[in-house]
Amino acid sequence: MIDGDKLAEAARNELALLWRDLEAACRSAADGRWSMRCDSVVERIKALTAQVGPTPWQEVPLVFVETRLYQEIHLAIGIDAEVKAWQIAEAKALAEAQRRA
């Protein structure tokens, strides 16, 4: 028998990994920004998000939140995932402080 809770947890873990896959796809794109591979990963993110809900924005590469890609992907599938500007600024400052340490 399939354990629904374990399946949902595995899907959420995969979804978090897909955001990292998107980051890698962007880095490896010919223009360093976007490619067909990125489009493919975004479609996978949308499909899984529709099933298990959004990955918390704090677990997503910050660049996708800063550029609003995170928010727009969710908006495209009817999920509100708004992140306040102060939250982004705070996360960015923390990341910078950690880089300096």
C-alpha cells in the first residue's frame, strides 16, 4: 500500500531539488540566463507545486525571489506566493553577512 504522507514528503523534497535544478539550468544556459531546459524545469515545478503546494521561498535560490520568478510561477498556477520586499532585503543581508564570515 502507498503511504500518502511519505509520497507527499518525497514530492516536496523533489520540488525543492527542482528549484536547484532550475538554478543550474540558468547558469548553464547559452546566455547565462534562460534556456529550453529552464522552461522544462519550470513546467515540472508547476506540476508538482499544484499537487503539494509551494516550496517555502526561504528554501529557493534567492535570485528567483528577487527577480519575482518564484512569485510569477506560482501566480501562473493560481497560487499566491507573495514575498514582501523587506523579507527579501532581510534574506539578502543575511546571505551577504554569511558570505563575509
